[in-house]
Amino acid sequence: MKQIKGKPVSSGIIIGKALVYNSQKQIVLKEKIHREAIKNEIYRFNNAVRITKAQLKKIFTNLQKTMGKESALIIEIQYLLVKEGNLVNDIRKLITSESVKAEWAIKEIEKKYSDVFSKIPDLTFRERSNDLSDVLVRLINNLKSNIYQNEADIEDVILVASDIPPSIAANLMSKGKILGLVLDGGGETSHTVILARTLEIPTILDTEVATEVIINDDVVIVDGLNGEVTVNPTKSFIAKALVKKEKYEVHKEKLRQVMKLPDVTRDNHHFRLCGNIELPFESDTLLSYGAKGIGLYRTEFLFMDPSIAFSVDQQYMIYKNIARKFFPNPVVIRTFDVGRDKSYNYFRNEKENNPALGTMAVRLFLKDRELFKTQIKAILKANETGNIRILFPMVTEIEEIYTIKDIMHHCKEELKQEKKLPHKEIRVGIMIEIPAAVRIIKYLKDEIDFFSIGTNDLIQYLLAVDRNNSYLSYLYNPFHPAVIDILVEILAEVSAIGKEVTVCGEMAGKTFTALMLLGMGYTHFSMTPLAIAEIKRIFTRVHYS
């Protein structure tokens, strides 16, 4: 019996036989070709693109049938990348300009894009590079006529891999072929992990050595509660694991009962727990955890590459379907919060010396109006049920709000002319993330309907510390007196003008900080789906007084 430690990212305990997934190592050398061979090489590349699109379309169709269109969005984005994005054009240009084989051009473009994503402070967005790599690996395999591991071999197994591409994971998970997932590496906000959580597949990351220790048909216990993988356990250990699994199922049932309780403390003080999502299919997970709405729908994923930005109608369908699911509870859609990293500006061929303090979020909105008008129109059009709210991030001054509302007015007029504007008013809110924004709250009574506090960025800007810098993590302190004072001030300012405020970010979903916020007087919280049940369990057991 051997035991391996890792990072648990999807809870549960499962026992099964292992299958080690062999991801093909792609060694690509630079091969020059004659100028007259470029035309044939482009033809060869285009053929690989055609095959890749056909494969992704098939996966998309299967995923859509088994899990719904929202879950299939992961694959749809990949399909669009090879259909009409900058990606394919950049590869063609490199083949032509460098007179090289397509494989090397693909690897060079992957390196270029990966460098951009690696510099992004936001982990969630940084891990979107996996989707790009997934598509590019598939393209190279199709150029080389490589075949992916036979899916017929994968049936009711604990899948063990160094990492697994999102498209492969989505395809296998949608068919119910994976009982558990163990990875040497991986990222907890990757689409593979998000999908595993949604399907409640026990998953452990960062084991480092799982693929070296485990072989096919080994009996494996995946303990997604404490991050432990046990290989070829003894009979007595299996018996203990089964008892633990049973206790966990009882605990889950208790949490389900907690979810049915009213959102009040022991002394009848009301609160509201909403959820944060990035992908549309996470909305089903939120509902299963008893969320009373979506407090923050991050839409950046829809615009990973602005050259393939979703149209008004494509976005409209996504937003409308989510709003209907949650009606009458609110669905807060945050406009694209991009630009504070280098990703967006890279695609625009622009450079900034300090993107964290540069053209980002609303500032980018006001600079690149046509792209963002597309999103505004889609959100306005989708508000057929009247429960959609629109949230603007990184607002600094009142003039920005005036300009935003003017743009919204023009979008409404255009939709009216097209006879596509629902007869429902939409509530408008701003994120409080910049300390300076706190000082303008008192002037916004007639301009803004609600506020959301982005605690992650607020702390970062208040304490001048990069929360992703592990060396400085000791300075990132939600209990710092300055943080406490500004949170007290925000609540007082918002209450004075009679508006509603929701706390988003990590503080809302962690026990001690959430209790502190409740004690301050905050009543609206938005957090990750997994945090909702536990925070509700705690809140319903305390006396607010």
C-alpha cells in the first residue's frame, strides 16, 4: 500500500481501478521549407484545422446532449478559436514569413500566447491558457495523424494523468466514464476541475508523482476531502474508507437540509447568500447549493480572444437562460473585467508599462466602446424576466458613471428601434475595488442602484500588495485595521443613501471573515458555490446580537 498527498479540489471519496492517461509529449523541431512549398504547407495546415473543427464539433454535440448547451460552451470557445480567431491567422503568417513547417509555427505561437497568459495576475484567467494549449496540441496531433488514447479503454475508472486537456476531460466526463481524477499538476480554476466539481467527481491535483507511482488496474482510493490517494490499499484500509465515505454522504445530506432552511440567524436576522460563477453551467451547481441568486457572473471567458467575441445574440441567449433559471432571484452580470493584465492589450497589439494601474475594466470600456456596446446590448436585451442587474468594475470617478449611463441610453435606443428592448428596468451597480471609489458613494444616490465590494482588489490596492506574490502574502491581511475601517465606512456610506451592498471576493466565503462582516452589519454575500452551504450552516447557528 502506498499513499500520495495532493490538493483536494472536488470533494468525495471513491474507490476504483486506475487508468493512467498518456498525454503525448510533442517534440517539435524547426524545419525549414522551400518558398515554393509554402502553399502546400498552408494546405496541410488548413486540413488539420478542418479535422480539428470536426472533432470539436462532435465533442460539443455529445456534451450538449448529455449536459446541456451551457456545459458545451467550453468546447464552443475552442471551436471558435480555430474557426475565426487571431490564433489560426497568426500561425499561417508565421509559416509564410519564416518558411517553416506548420508544427513549429504552432509551437511558436503557443509559446507567445503562453508567455502572455503566464504574466496575468488573475489565476482564473491565467489558467485559460490550458484551452489554447488544448486546441494547439490537437492541431499538431492532426498534422501528424496521431490518435488520442482509445476511449473504449476508459470506462468507470480513476483517471490518473500528469494533466488532461479540457476537451478530453469534458468528453469523458459527459459520458460518465470517469469516477475520480488524480493529476500530477493541474489548476483549481481550470475548466477540467470546474467540470469535475459540477459532476461531483472526486479530484486531487498537484500530486507530482501519481503517474510514476500508479499503473493501470491498480486499486486506488481517491479521498477528495483530505487530498490523499491510496494505491492498492489493504482490506482493513478499504473498510475504513467505506465508513468515511458513508459518513461524508450523511454530512452531505445534512448540508442539503441546511440549504432548505430560511436565510436567518438564530435570532431571526436576515441574510442573503448568492454565488459567483464564470461559466454558464456553474449556474446549475449554484442552484443545487441553494444560492439565492448570482451575485457575480464573471464574463471574461466569453472574450478570451477579442477577435472571436460573442455576438449580441450569442451573449443574449446565455444571459437570458441563466436569468430564467434564477427568476425571481437576481442575476448580477459584471461587464468584462479585463485589461489589468496584459492579455487583452496583447491581442490589441498594445503595451502598457503598468497594466495593473492602466487601461482596464471600465477604463477599457470607455476606450473600446464598440466591443463593449455589444455586451451592454446583449444584457439589456436578455432582461426579459426583469431580474438581471448590470455591474461595472473598477469605477474611480463620477464622470465615468455619467459616460457609462450615456452609452447605455444609446444602446437602449438602438434596441427600441429594433423592437428588441424588454419593457423591464435594469438595475445598475458598480464595484467598490479602488479606495478612492469609497469617497464618492455619498454622491451616487440618484445614479446607482446597488454596490458590490470586490474585497480581493480592494485589499490589494489599499495595502499596495500583490496577493499573487507568495513572498508578500504575509502583508495581504483582511484583518488589517485599514481594511476593517474601510469596510465599516463603505457600509455606513451605502446605508446613508439607502442602497444595497453585496460583499464578493474571498472574504465573503471564508468562515472568520464572513462572520466578521455579518457582525459589522453586512447582510448580502456572494461566494464560490462550494462555500455557500458551509457559510449558511454557520450563519444559521449564530445569534447576530
